[in-house]
Amino acid sequence: MGNRRTYRTTALAAAGSLLAALSLGGCGLVSGSPMTDDVKPGKDAGYQGQPLKGAELTVTSKEFTEQIVLGQIMGLALKAAGATVVDKTNIQGSIGAREAVTSGTADGSYEYTGTSWITYLGNTEPIPDERKQWEAVKAADKKKDLVWLPYSELNNTYALALKPSDQKKYGVSDLSDLAGLLKKNPDAVTLCVENEFATRNDGLPGMVKKYGLKIPSGNVKRMSAGVIYTQVKKGGICTFGEVYTTDGRIQAMGLKTLADDKHFFPNYNVAPQMYAPTMKKYPAIADVLDPITKALNNKTAQRLNGKVDVDGEDPHQVAKDWLVQEGFIKAKG
């Protein structure tokens, strides 16, 4: 089992390096859009003047809604502090976005502690205490020219969701109940997941092992995140679907989530992951981002994500409106 686990981690890293190379050398990170917003520090910015005046910085993110919103938040905050900012958010895959920062192609992104600990650093066991998890990641990534700034309460971990009617029908409230259902009625469990979740150590393979889930291979369907939510609500293709705990669609669609009663899923607290040489040159970045990161939590994330995924609003505008509302920036027009 150890060899298979090593192989899975190595294969994931190799695939990620290839993806990163394609992203860096292809269309993913060659071009970027300068942020042109006329923004200044707000009354609750936590600093005076424009400490980043003259800095030329690039922000990046992965391709899903929350990441794009967080990338926009970072970019707008840095611009309000005086920096010229290039927006290279929306990079496909976790490792592609990570490579952008470790290589210095981008100066920073918001990243999740659990993703770094499990996916990038190759650990198989999460650290249950969120602060100790962040400290461990910070120490390990220092060797990779990365600086982790303080983390937030926003903890975007995984869960499986289902319709309330299906929850009542099958009597499942946690993942151990799901294991029991699979033993009694395996055909009742159809599961929809994203491609990345299907292969990650902290995703489906690890969850199956932890809970002893024997899901028939034909009952696992792969699709994009947005389709998962609608299919779970509709029923048919999937009874259960992989979701993110901060996703606004859970509440909007009235879905229920199964408790992770064995605490398999790691803490995914979000924090700025910055390129070390950039932080050495512009240490004021920490002063700019710290109060903003501190203001982030799951309820805020659900609301901002819902504005994009449910209400159809633009991620950049959602980020900007929130920063203005919270007093971190002032915007003209």
C-alpha cells in the first residue's frame, strides 16, 4: 500500500509539473490583464499612504469561483496600496497556480493550508489543529521560496451533499452512514465528483480508504463543479455530490451535507501564499493583506460565492464591492 501511495503522489506531482509547464509556456500565464480600477486605501485599510507605490505585482488563482474572487480581492488590495497589478487569475488546476508563485511568474495568491500540506508537500495525514497545520506548511514551504502570511477563518474543506428528500429516504447524516448504505444497497449510491477530487490524496481515494467505502466504479461520475450541484438537486445521475463547504449554492439550492465524522478532510484555511523575494522587497504587502485575510470567514465566502454562482455577478465586481463595504478600499465610479 505504501508503494501505491508513493506512486499516486509522484504521479500527481509529475502531472502537475506538466500542467504547470503548459500553463507557463502556453496561453495560461503568458498574457495577463492589468487592473485599471481607480482605488485608494479605505478607512479600515490598516496602513497609511501608498506603501506599495512603484511596485509591479502579479496575482494569480485557480479556476474556481472562490479562488477567482480571492485573487481579485488580493489584486485590488495591492493596487489600492499603490502597486501596478497584473491579473493572471483563473489558472487551471491547483499545481499550475502553485507553480506560478514558486517560479516567481506571479507574486502571490490565496492558497489553502490543507492543499499545500497534502497535495504539494506529499503528506498523507492532516494536522487537526488549524494553527499547527498553517505553521507546518509555513515552515516547509519556506524552503521553496514561499512565504505564508497569517491564515483566515475561511476553511473551505470538502463535503458530500444530497437533497433533503434523499437524506430522509436513505437515513444518512454522516460518511459512516454512507458506508453502511453501500453495504446494504450499493446501487443507491451514485457519486458525482470533479476530476481533481477523484485523484487527490485528500479527496476521493483517501476518503474511500478512511471510511471503507466500496463504491461500484460505474457509480462514480466525473464532471465540473457547477454541474455537480445542479445534478444533485435534480437527482438521477448522482444522489451524492462533492461540494465545497463555503459554496453559496449549498444554501441557495437547499442541499444537505454529510458530516465528516472521522475527521478525514484536512483543514483548508485560506492564507496569502507569496513569492519570498517579492516579500523581501515589499514587506508592506503583509500590512496590506493581513486585515483583509482576518475578515474572511465561511459565511462571507458563501455570500460572495453565491453572488457569482447563483446571482451571476462578475467576480471582480463582487470582490471590489466587498472591499469597499468593509472599508478596506475606496473606489471612484
